[in-house]
Amino acid sequence: MNMMNSRFSRHTGLKNEPTPNLFVANCGPAVGMSFDNIESAFGIFGKVVGVHAADETGTRVIVCFSEVNAAQAAFKALNSLPCADLGGRIMHIRYSVLRPLQKVHKDVLFPVSLLASDLGIPGIYLVHDFITVEEEKRLLAEVDNRQWRSLSKRRVQHYGYEFLYETRNVDSKHCLGELPSFVSNILQKILSFPGLGGDQNKEMDQLTVNEYPCGVGLSPHIDTHSAFDEFIFSLSTAGPCIMEFRRYPEGTWCHPTASVNEIHEDSPLLSSNFTRKAIFLPPRSMLLMSGEGRYAWHHYIRHRKVDPVGEKAIRRSSRRVSFTFRKVREGPCCCPYKQYCDSQPECRNQQVKQNIVQSSLPLKREAVCPTDTHQI
């Protein structure tokens, strides 16, 4: 299910000619209705081919039918009337017009997914409302009562093991202690997370808390294979963001060594030939990166205050705080994604080639501190 708000607009004024698509207000996740429940409620009128967020509020959706007459039946039965299948909620409905896709940043047609299943990257899972609003408030209060470490444009806290930004690794021999008790409930819930398969017994032992002020993002990177095991969990709190994923084809990407952390998103060291996808991470959602999605796709949050999605602008909150849970790796990584794996010879050969290229290029520094770029 994609965030397709830019592709639909409601009829304005007196014009409200029937179409297969309905703009439905007072309806959506923010008022307690899942997309599946919405699809089920509207499905009694005809085949529903999609339910999409109309905007970032979570209170308006677009319901798409395969036939106009089904949309007309739903409009007549539900507009400004209570819907028994949705708890008696009264919705306000207009017909919606499908617009052509518009070009966005850098002239790329770029949809943003709401669900991991629509993202289509193996190993990426997203659970909405993984914690409650009250649990979110308690988490933020706990970290705000503890000491933050200031980086160039954001603040961090480390638990279990400290992440070393200079080497993009951890000192596995220096444990800071057990993870704090205020995340115990989260660690327990992680054990039943979808996508873990038979690995539920792997307990996370490293936590990094990041506070991103409005406008601060994350440069494209893959978490170091030799540092952490396969499963990486990231809980978003306080504010939303759009996370992009990039997959570089074989032979067009060079592994960034610790000595060249200044690599910019548009650096010649990074090929412009890549597959690009994105997903919307609302507050209180938990993202799991595993398998191909963890080992072979760069993840990235743009440095900007407003995220354009088609014609719609989604303004970021004053801050976003992420809680990233990982398991420190005890041996070398033996994943099948050798091009990206610093534990394996093929990747180390890429590093040698990159150093040769790097020596002939002027250093391009980005606005974010070099030691502030490689962490969720």
C-alpha cells in the first residue's frame, strides 16, 4: 500500500462527479482504523483495489474501487452516516480524481511506501504502533533525564556497547553493562517480531539512541557487517521520517573505509546507478532490517526539514528520537553479500580500489560532521 496522496485530489466546489475513487475524511490509522478494516468495511459494496493515505495526518484515506458503481454505492450508504463496521464512525466522503504521476526531487518518479510489503525489499519489516503513546512518553522522559553526547548536529546515547564512529564498529571487549530497564518491555516484544524465524533467542545487547533535530538526516550507509549480527531494529519516536533504501549493482559501489567517512551522497565514489525505494516511518513504529535489506541496501534519511512526496509536503517534527537495537557480532560475517561485507576478501579488494580512486579526488565534506554519518 503506497502513500499515493499526490496522485489523487478530491472534487472541489459543486462538482462531485462519480469516479471509482473515494476521498474519505475522519477515517484512518490516527483515529483507530487500520487499512485492512477500512478495506473490509468498504468491500461489501464491491471490489476494493487499494486503500491509500490521502495525506500525512492519518485521518484521511483514498479508497479505490474497481468499478464506479461500487464507489457510488459506498458513497450513498456511508457519506455523513454512521458505519456499523467501523464502530459507528461518521465519515465525510467525496469522489476523488486520479492525477498523472508528477516528477519530484531530481526528476525521479518516487513513490513512498506505507507498508514494508509494498516496499518490496527482502528482510525489511515494519510494525506500526509497536508501542503506545504513553510508552513513547516514558521512553523519551527516560533518555531526556540521562546525559546526551553531542555530535555535530545531533545527540546520542549508547548502552551495552559504545558505537565508535571513527571505525564504524564497537569494542566488543568493553561492555558498558546490560541494557537499561526502561527498554525491557521492548526487548520482550521484539522476540515475537515478524521476520525473526527461528532466531527469537538472539537477545539484543547494544542500543544507540539518536536525537535528530528538524532538518538533520542520515547519510547513505550499511551498518558494518563485522560489527553487528543480522537483525537491526529501529524504533521511531517523537516524529516521523521517510527512510530511503538504495541498492547498488555489482561492481558499481565501493565500500567506504573508516578513513573516508566524508563521502557525500553525490560523491563520485558512489555510483549514480542504483535502485531507490522509500518507506514512511511514523512515530511509535518499529523497523526491522534483516537479510538482504540489512546487508545489501544502504539506508538513508535526507537532510531537510520538509519531505516532498509528489505534490505534497510533509514537514518534520521539531525532533525525532530513534532507538536502535542490535546484537554485537562475536565472529566474522559470512553473509552471501560479499560485495558489501568487510569480513570477506571481495569487499576488502573493493576497499583497496577505492583508496586508489580516493587519492586522486579532492575531499568533499558535507555539512554533517564526518563522525556523524553512519548510524541509524
